[in-house]
Amino acid sequence: MHSRTARTTPRVRGVRFVFLVAISVALALSLPSWAKKRKTLSTPTDVNYTAALATANRFLAAWQNNDQEAGLPLITNRAKHQSTEADIDALFSGSSARAFEIAHGRQLSRSRYQFPVLLLQADESGRARRRFTGIVIIETGKNDWAVDKLP
């Protein structure tokens, strides 16, 4: 009785080799385009975006620290007129247990950016209250940026 053994002929081995080479080449060609697309989605390249994000961060850090003196100069006159003095006072007062998260922003125009923001603030019982909002930052002059829409 003959036992069947798995033997491959040189022709079958050659076909397997060509198949593996073809798959390797296809993967190698597709990886650079995938990596390039991913990089452009996650890395902002606009200098204005960076300046607007830094302003949003400074303003929200002032909010986090209940530091109205540091936050007020970062607010445009338009935003101040759209809010009452009591609203601005309330924004900077409250619990000292605060935090914020700024999500990836989007450009509204050449000198205007909007950032989604999550504000976290603990109440008297220690429970954190979450508020999803947004902040709009505009260029007010030569490399000066300010908050045009309060969170």
C-alpha cells in the first residue's frame, strides 16, 4: 500500500512563490499611502490653528483656576457684550475641582477656529457634572487671538 505524502512539484512551488511575492508587493505599495493619509488627518499644519488652540488652552486654564483676571483679557469685546457681567462672573466662580478637554478643532475661516470642549466641574457632593460646549477663537490683530464665543 502506498502512503500519500504531500510532495510539491517545482512548478507548484514556483506558483506559490510568485503568489507570495505579488501579495508582498501589493502590501508594500499600499502601506505608504495609508500612512500618509493617516498623518494628514491627525496633524494640523496651520500656524494659525496652533495659535488659536494655545489661546483656547490659556482661557480654559484660567477658567479651571477660577482666575477671572487672567481670562478677561482673552475675551473679545463682542463676546463680552453678548454676555452679562453676572454671566462672566458665574463662569469663573464655583467649585475649584474643575477640568476641561479640548477636542480637535476646525477652521471656520482664515482667522476663526472652533473647538469642541468638555467642561467638568464637581458639585458640593463631589459628583462631576459634564457639560459639552464649544469655544470660538478669532484673530484680533497681528498674531493676537481671543475668545469670541464663550463656552
